[in-house]
Amino acid sequence: MLNVVRAELRKLRRPTLFFGTMGAALFFTGLITSFIYLMIDSPQGNGDRGRSISREVLALANGSVNGFASVGGFLGIIALCVFAAQTAQEYTYGTLRNLLIRQPGRMKILVGKLVSMALFAIAMIAIAAVVSITISYILAPGAEVNTDLWFTSAGFEAIFTTFVNVTISVVAFGIVGMILGLLLRSPISAISFAVLWLLIVENLLIAVKNSLQSWLPGAQLSAIATGGAVDLTYKHALTVGGLYVAVGAIVASVLFVRRDVAN
Amino acid sequence: MPNTAISVTDLSKKYDDRLAVSHINFEVPLGIVCGFVGPNGSGKTTTMRMLLGLITPTTGQGHILGEPIEHPEKYLSRVGAMIEGPAFYPALSGYENLMVLAKLGGFPIERVQQLLDKVGLGDRGKSKFKTYSLGMKQRLGIAAALLPEPKLLMLDEPTNGLDPEGIQEVRALLRDLANQGTTVFVSSHLLSELEIISDYIVMLRKGEIVFAGPIGELMAQQQPTIIAKSLNHSDLQKIVEIAEAAGHHAVIRNDSVHVLAEMDWAPVLNKAAFDAGITLAQLAPQLPNLEETFFEMTGDK
């Protein structure tokens, strides 16, 4: 399986893909983190869906990662697109047959792909974390936010916990991308379907009926990144989101292992 | 140590109601070039995919290098293959594409540049695959198939898109590999192409085996033809009558008479034609080529 990981990393280090993905991650990280501090007194709010994040909240030990946690959902969507494209392209380019001739263990191919893309995602998350915390630290004085507690032991613990939560969330989004890539076998179809569902359909459904927030997959995975949300506990999000991912992964894996490679 | 590279028994593949491959049986000995011939849609690629573990047979069994095809992990490390044209990542260079496969198979990375040189892409290895011509893509596909230093090389239409020089190079490469002990199983719908390089032939038509065996044996089964041309077109029918009177089947084809007869009957025909007042412009004994043999055996033309 290590050979699969090495081979996949060779594809992921392609400059256009690597710098394009990191650029998108940095853009969203910079934008969302900056909004929190630059719009701290705005009546429209400075957080997700018009929510206000006060100076007092930002001054807590976990204040440094507020922006980073908020960007977790966007990082998840980026990861979903990368995972979906990297998986489905094997069908559209016909390269899956090359992979299976060199490594006939289909589960090894899947797990190797997942591990390599998870490593890619972790690199993206780490860069986003550093950039978000740096921007927060630079903008905090101008927004009159006290940063004394940020780099205490409790502060570092919060950074670590948030990093883990965002990683779980982003990799889970990525697995959803892989599942869609395997099921639809086309990068465009997989990404369009996922983005349409996560950014439009789920938000519309939640706007119509708020309680659906506790059951829709995208909402669960985003809530994991932030350590839970209003009316949605971390544990609930982890359980329901984990179930969605597990069921999808089992179905897609069985199909991948059993399906003829005829293209 | 098995003495066959490929052995297939009752192998079938059914898609919905259609049998793409129907209960085929054949064996390919080790260390030869075996042509796998048949028209487009005859089931060649489907058979190759089954042999490589890419699709599951509906019925039957197969063995590659002595290992059952249900366990491709036991033999694929010794098999190189290019199926249904070269497939690579367009945004990666030829070199990077081979590196991906070299890493995946755990092959020495030095082989990548060696193989690029071997197939004539040494100076274009850094160019992106999407900028390659069809011939260059085909060469890269062959290089990828050679990565494992295979005991069995399976190539599906490897000369597609190659210019005459490239075709000759591929022929020479395949012959070299066979001389070094690699079994080459190569498919093509261009029968004349395979006739030149193959020691052994497996003929497929509409999913069924028409012939499998040494090419010499196949040709020996075929009756030689004598081709006769007269100065006068109106004499052709008379030549047919002379041949048929002597018990040989004869037909007029492309301004000449094709007589199914042994070569030593040519002087007899010449004399009979002279006696009948016919001046022959050409009298040539000719063995049927693979293409004619194929059509004769399948009755397609």
C-alpha cells in the first residue's frame, strides 16, 4: 500500500494542483479570518450567517483559532473537490486499468489514494492554521482583542483540538468526494453534485426547516470542524456525520471492488 | 514452471444478452510472439481484460504464467500490458506518468529514463503527455508496459497511430523481446501486420475462436493459389474452364484467374492455355496471406 501512497503523492505534487489548492485554501482562510476582526463592530455580524463574535469571545484561550475553525467547512469543500477529481479522473482518463494492472489489490488502491489525499489535506489544513492564527494575531490589536490567553497551555490545547476537529471534518468531506467520484465516475458530475448539494440545497432546506441542521450530512461535517454548533452538539455531529461517511464508503468500496473495469 | 504463458478454458463474458466472448479455449506457449487477431468487436480486448483481472469472466477458467486469473496479484508483477490504447494523465509529463507507475509497481526508477530512451522518447520525457502525438502516446504506452521487465507482454493494437518507421521499430522491439524469452501476446485487427511478426496465431471472430496454433500450421492448411492473367480479358473465362476441367476450383478476381491448385500445376496450366491459343501475361503461384486465410476460414468474404 505504501507504493500506492508514493505513486499518488507523485500526482498530487503537480504544481498547478498543489499551488492552486493551497491558493484557494489561503484565500478563504485570509478572507474569513480577516472578516472576524475587521467587521467586529458591524451590525451585520462578523461570523457565519450573520452571527456576532464578540471581543470577549475572541479573547478567550481558543480565540486564536476562531477564524481557523470557521474556515473548516470551506477547506472541506476544497478537499471534497480534490478527492472527487483525483478519484473520478481515473475513469475519465482510463488510467484505472494501469493502476489495477500494477496493483491488482483494489482495496489497497482505495486506501492508498485516501491516505495520500489525507496527507495532502493535512498539509493544506496546517498551512491554513498557521495563516489564520497569524492574521488573527496581526489584526487583534486593531480590533481591540486581548490575546494574552491565546498562547497559554489552554490556548495551545485549543489550537491542537481545533486542528484535530478541522482535520476530521476536512478528511470526511474528502471521503464524501471520493465516494461521489467512485459512484459517478466523472469529476465534473461529482463536484457539481457535491457543491450544489452542500452550498445550495442544504442551506435552503435548513432555511425552510431549521431542525434539519441536525441531520443533513454537510451540516454535520461543518459542525465537527467548529467543535459543534448552535443546536448541534459535537458528539451528535460526529456520530451522524460518521454514519453518513461510513455507509457511503462501504457502498462505494464494494462497488469499486466488484465492478468490471471496462473503459 | 509452466510451459504455457496463457491457457484459457471455456472462457466467456456476457454483457446483458450479448456474449462478447463465447466459451473460448486456447493456449499460448512461452517465449513466442502470438498474434491475437480478429475484426473490431470480435472480443479481443474483452479477453485481454479478463486475463488481466480487470473484468470478471461469466464462465470458464484461465491461467497466466501458471497462475489462475482469479488471483491477478500472483502474476501481474511479471506481466506488462497496454490495453485499448495508451491511457495517462494529460497534465503530467511522460516521465512523471512512468514514475507514477514505477512507484506503484515498486520498480527501480532508473528504468523510467532507460525505457523512454528505448522507445525513442528520451528527449521528450519532460513534455506533458497532452502535447504528445498519437504515435508518441503509443510509444509511452509500450514503455509503461515494459516497466516490470515482463515475462509476458500483452499489447492491444500497439501500432495504432505509428508511422511506417515506428511500426518497424515496434516489430523489431517485439521480436527482440521474444528472442530474450518474453512471451508477446499482441492483438491487432490488421492481420498483415501480425503475419510478419507472429510465430503463433489466435483467431477470434464474433467472440469465438476460429484457429489457435502455430502460424505455419495455419498456412499449411490453406491451399496455394495460382494467379493467371491473359493478354485478352475475354480469355479469362476460358482459363477458368481449363482449370475446372482439370478438377481445380477457379474464380475471376481483379482481372485475373485465381486457381486453387498446387504450385507444380502451374506449368500444366501454362501448356493447356497455350494449346487453347491463350497467351498468358502472368502466371504466379501464391500462398494465401493471413488476411485471405482469415476470410476463408470465417467465410466473411
